[in-house]
Amino acid sequence: MATIEEQIKALEEEIFNTQKNKATEHHLGKIKAKIAKLKAQQELQKIKGGGGGRRYYIKKSGDATVALVGFPSVGKSSLLNHLTASKSEVAAYQFTTLEVIPGVMKFKGAEIQILDMPGIIKGAAKGKGRGREVITAARAADIILLLGDVFNYKLNILERELYDAGIRLDKQPPNIHITQDKKGGIIIRSTVPLTHMTEFQIADIIRAYGIVNANITIREDIDTDSLVDFLAGNRVYIPAVVAINKFDLRFGDVETRINEELNRDYLPLSCATTQGLEELKELIYDRLGFIRVYLKPKGGKADLEEPLVLLDGSSVRSVCEHLHRDFVNLFRYALVWGKSAKFPGQSVGLDHELKDSDILSIITKRR
């Protein structure tokens, strides 16, 4: 019997040899579902066997984490050194950085961890050039900074490697809910018109993944790729910022070629002249979507000078964990004033989601 790796390779070859058009889209979706299921089994085997090779373990710190992903020698280490107080080794040859090197960028009251990673090359998602370990570290980031330079700006290669490793840039998880059952077959309910797939095709791909009895609720117009992503269950959805370094060395009509190649917004940089570095800090801060929360001691006045800086979507629990782990264990309730409160001084629990400029008072149990 063929090994899992051999089965995956055979299915990938079938995708490669199949002409891509509307008529084959459903067939390709079923193959992708089978590959996703096999890869999940493969990862489980590696975990049980203690395999998988070397991994990078980076302790997250600060208010958010940015993964600096790029080709070798595009200036990642130089950029890290400019943005933070780190001293990542810099040299004019490839693969200078052999480990993931963290640094902290302090900006507008936020402490943002920047991870300088070894350069990624084509085939990284399959382990080439230690790429799998690098990408594993990138999966935990709050934002990915894609970096090229004026000599190497075909970032679609990087995006493809990240995509193949289950990282979805600038996308949201598909709005699908599934409840498996013991009988009844596949029952699909959609709250929106489906223009890319029929219910029959959706059910067929779900069965290809090994699910035969389930209730599925779909709340967006999905396609085969988003359905397979949902079924795989191991995709991460991360916003991205794109920058092109060494603009002090630009030549000819390279800017036109970069614009045509990228077909997306990017920030021109030069670590040599510091062009664009302050704009990059602003861009990272804005893209992370920080909010400010002002703390108010019980019976006292709110500290409006030194807010806590948190990621958008943070809860009262996030504040407690930020202050001290004991705050969660000792928590009784919290009082909130601001945009997230239904009325001033509303009493809320740990799961209450905060908004920008909220004032928060945390009431704890006595020790």
C-alpha cells in the first residue's frame, strides 16, 4: 500500500496534469480535500513519532508580533536593527540569519515584537532550506511583513510558499459552521445565494474529506478553496504589509516593473538612507489595529496619560492577563465607561470585548 507521502504526491501530480477550467473545478476541489486530509494524518504521525525535524520556539512578548518574511539578502536583518534595539548580524551574503532573532519596536505606547527570520526560498513549504521551520514560526504572528528589494521583488513566490503552508494573507476564515451527526447524511443550509458551487458539489467535497453525516450552515458565497480550507481546520488568517528595500539603488524603470509584478500596495524603503522607515512603523501600527484602554482604580480617577495598548478585539481578560496572571484568578467583575458599554459604569465579565478609549476599572477578590 502506498505511503501517505506517496498518496499526496500522486494527487498533487493529478492536479498539476489537470487542465484548470470551470468544468474541472469541482474535481480539483475533491482532490484538494483528500490532500488536506492526508496532510493532517501526516502531521499527526510526525507528532506521535516525535519527528518533524528542528523547530524554532519563539516566546511571544510585547503587545503584538510581526514576522519579517523575505528572500535571502533583501535586508531583513538591517531592517530589524533599524526598527528595534536588536543587533541581528548583517552581511552581504545569503543566509546570514540562521536563527529567528526577536527584537522589540516601541511605537506610540505599544511594544511590538519583530521576528527576523532566515530567508525563504522556493520549495520552503516542503522543507527546502529549513523553510518549514521558518514558516511554522510565522504562523503565530499577528501580522506578516513581506520584504523584497529592487533586485528581488517577485513576492508571489513567498506568498505561494506561505499559502502552501496553510497561511492565508489578508483573508478572513470562511463563515461556515458544521455539526457532525451519526446519521442523516449531509444537510446543507445557506443564508446567501451560492454562485460558485452547488449544494451537491459542496456535499461531494465534504464526503471526500471523510465526513458522511453532518449539518452545514453556510453564511457566505464560498468556493472550493475556501471550503477545503475550512475542512482542513489548520489554516491561519494573517494580515500582511509589503515593503521593497534598497530603493536608493533603484535603476532604470525598475519601479514600473515592481508595480506590474506586485499589483498591490507596497512601501518603498531604504535601510541605507532610512527612507520610509517611519512610514513603515505607522503602517505596521495601523494594520495591527491597536486600541487604547485607560485604567481607573476603584474609587479613583482614570489615568488618561498612560493607556494600555492592546490589539483590537481584546477583552477584559486580555487586560487582566496583561497586568498580572493573578488578576484572572482574583477577578470579580469590571466596570466600563466608553464605546463598549451600554451605559456608563456598566458591570461586565472577563469576556467583555473592549473598544478604543474605553475606561476600565477591575474589581478583584481580597486575598
